[in-house]
Amino acid sequence: MMKKQLLTAILMLAGLVPASKVTAQEILFKEAASLEQMSEESQEWEELPSMNDLGMDAGGYALYETQVTVSGGKATLEIENVRDYAVVCLDGETVGELDNDSRSLTFQATDGTHTLQLYAENIGRITYGPEILDNSKGLFGTATLDAEPLTGWIVTPLAIHACDGVDQLNFGPMEEPHRPCFYRGTFTAPTGGEWHLDIRGWGMGEVWLNGEYLGTYWEQNAQQSLPVPASMLKNGENTLIVFDLKNNGKRTMKLTDKPVFN
């Protein structure tokens, strides 16, 4: 081990090993908290309402739920408008995702009645193209399962951006989450230098450091790291909370001294 460490140090001094690979620090998430803790008052709608209909003009997240009946072992869900992204769950298990370019999803399910859950996110205002005059967000228009209309929706705005609320969440030991939730991990702050949070492998979500909002991430962005201001780090233990909308199965992030790009 000592020989390996000595060799790494020599290669680093020679410029043959990037410093970020040597100084990267892994953060392990050991606790999780349910998304329902950030739920606002639910509303009943016969048809899918947009986020604008819900009074969420500034954007955010919303949960759309209804009961569905599946026969034949699989089903095809179609949503007329998806602005801009939605994770699809059946009885709390993630079965796929939808976006504005892919508004149909076929998934496997046992015959019978199930709870369909759609977690939608408004990524931002439309600023170009033919839809620029229609800034409706969330899910709206017709929704069908195997061409049968879906009605009787319970829709719940989710206060994910309420930064003051994440420190009040009740976290418990990590179980294997199968739908969107919050994760919490701790780490000891590195000394000196410039630091970035490497979020490669994660899907889409938000990050808080020591109760302060750090930023948002998406696996499709070119930059796959968030800058970490030195002013947000504390001596000793630091707490990182992550909300992930898309469950890719990742349970670690890294601090590195260089930004990360795809």
C-alpha cells in the first residue's frame, strides 16, 4: 500500500495523474426521507390540470395520482402534454419516465387495480420554438391507459424548493428507494482549494449543503458538477441533502477539485 501511495505521489508531481483523482472525496448517503413530507394540500381534478391551474406559475414539482386497471400483463400510458419531465410509478415502484419528446410508456404490471403516480417537474419557461406562446407546465390534456381515458386525479403540489424545510425532514436508515425521495449524507470538509460536487450517475434533482441551497442537476446537462463555495463549508461535519426525481440507483457523490463535464 505504501509503495502504491508513493508511486501515485510521484506521478502526481510529474503531472501524469490529475490532482482531482487524488483529492476526490466520496460522500455516502446512508439515510432517506419520503417526499410526502414536502406535500402541500391535495386537489381533486377530473382531468389532468397543468401546474398553472394549480397556481404553480413559478414552476416546481407536482404529484398526479389515479387508480388504473391493468389486464394482460402490460399497459401503455399516453399523456398528451408533458412539460417537461415526469417519473412514472405504479404502487410506489418506478416503471419509467416521460418527457415532452416521449409522451408514451409501455410497462409490465400484474392484472388488477393499481395506483398510478406521476411525479412531474417544470424545468423552465419555453423561450423558443412554436410553443413559446403556450407556457403551460406540468401534465395536461388527455391521459389514457391502453387507449382508455384516465380520470379522477388527485394532484399534490410538492414544496421541493422550500429550502427552510429540508432540515426539518425526518430521515431514517437507508432502505432501497423505488421512487423519488430525499437522501442525506455527511462528510468532513476538505481544506483549502476550490471544490466541486461530482453528480455523475444521478438523474435529476436538487442539492442542499448545510441547509443552504446549492443547486440543481440533470444527467443530460453538459456540466456534471456543482461548484461548492468555501463559505458554505463548515469545519468538521457537513451535511448534504439531495432530492432525486429519477432513481438511477446511485448512493454516493464526490467532492473533487475540478469541475466535471460529460
